Amino acid sequence: MDPVDALTEIAELLERERSSTYKSKAFRAAADAIRDLPESQLSDTAGLRRRAGIGERTLSVILEAREGRIPAYLADLRERRGVVPGGELRRRLRGDLHCHSEWSDGTTPIAEMVAAARALEHEYLALTDHSPRLRVARGLSPERLREQLKVVAEMGGGGFTLLSGIEVDILDDGALDQEDELLRRLDIVVASAHSKLRMPRAAMTRRLVGAASDPRVDVLGHVTGRLVEGERGTRPPSDFDPEPVFAACAAHGVAVEINSRPERQDPPDELIAMALHAGCLFAIDSDAHAPGQLSLLDYGAERAERLGVPAERIVTTWPLDRLREWTGRERG
């Protein structure tokens, strides 16, 4: 097995199971440290031991791979991953409209997210780093977002498109946390609430209806804000009246996000059923913060298929030209 491939796969599997960022970064650093080494240096164990970026665990992976074996640590991670039912719906997904890079609270450069999306045979990926108010996530100021747009414009090609985007914070009154001119320039706008999630029911309802009715919004992200597992603990869903929220989404062509992160499972099953009945569109998104998390789409697709969400109502099954027609729609 190629040592670089082994180290990279370990990093991706650690990211997928939302393990320590430190661990996954260590394996990515080791892969970078040996990527361009000639055979003479790659076979020099003592030299590898002295090389920056390589520790005892990563060295053992390199040595096992060079011996033609699947490294034991990689084998263990593969076994722990388990199998999520693939299903027809997963095979029909063409892209992902919600991911993060190191520009905000993601762990890797944009190029590594793009490479991982290509490896999954995505046709498109929307880069949706956070907006200014989310300072803990290094949300992008207007100036930083303009700089990022230049980077995004230089990526893609070869049958893959990197879409410009943002996960914009929904302010307390339903307004959006970014300049109007910038939001209108972006390919994809995901609007999500990240603060004051325990607002009174009526106020939270007005807040979400306001975002879903905004002509700049394409996707309503992780609508309840709940957490059901994971290292951050659990968090109850926000209290709001879903009927007017989903009615606003349906009226304005805004997709309700089916967030694929296992710790979110957002919206809950009963709200997906309500949104389906209301006539909403959906976007199955990974909300990936690292390359290995892009494959979390498996979980979102499994939930949507189990709950009977038709593929034609899921915008991430659409080809890029149809997706662009939707984002360029006349807003109600």
C-alpha cells in the first residue's frame, strides 16, 4: 500500500468519525512530509524518524505500508467506520452545498476540500464559511470574503465546479449577517441560526420566517440547532412553529437542509415529514469541516430515503445547470 495513501485515508477516517483535529492533522502532516521523497529517503527508517512531521505512530504506518501490509491502525479505523446503507438516493447525489475550510472553522485549505470532493466524484461543492458575527468560528468579514472569492474563482475545472457561498448567520430579527452586495454575488447562501437558540417560540418563528423569506437565501441550514450526540454534548431543538417556517420556504423556493452530521440529525424526522407535506425542496448537505467529513452525506441520504423524500425534491441530486436555474429563480 502506498504510504501517502495510507496516511491520508487514516486522516479522512478520523475526520469522518469527528475525532481529535490534532490526530487527523498529524497524519496529514506526515503525508505531506514524505509525499515528494525519493525512494532512497523513503526506505531510510532512521532518516524518516528524524524528519519533521513524522512521529512514532505515523512512522509505523509508513513502515507497514512499505512492507505491503494494510497498517493495523488503518484496518482498525476501517472496521470502526461500519457500513451506512448506500441506497439509490445516495448514488443520485451530485454535490454538496455546505462545507467549511480553514478560512473559518474548518481544518484544511480549500484545495484539500476540493480534492476530497473530486475523489467522491462530486460534480460541485459549495464553500460556505461562516459570516462575521460568529467570531468563535473566525467568521469572514466582507474584506476576507472578497479575498476568498478570488481564490474560489481559480479552482474547479475537469468536470468539477467549486461554488462560492457562505453560511450566513441569521440575526435575532431575521436579517442576515453580511453585506447585501456580497450575498447577491455568491452562488449559494445557506442561512443558519447559531446564537440565542432558546429564544421564545414566537420570536424564533419570526426569525426563521424572515430568513426563509429573504430573496438572497437558498438553503435554511440545520433549522432546529439541536445536538443529539458527540463531544459538544447534547442540545435541545429551538422552539418555533414549523408550519409558517416551512410555508415560507415552499413559497420562496428555499431548500430545507437535511444536515448529515450524526451529532445533528437536523431536522428531526417529524419535521422532515412536515416540510415534505408543505411542498418544500431539500438539500442533503455534509456540513463538513474537514475533507473526510464530506462522506457524511451517506447519513443524510439514508435518512431522506427512509423518510420517503423524493429525489426530484432534493436540489443536491440536480445537475449543475438545473441548480443554477434554481439559484437564479424569481423569488416569491
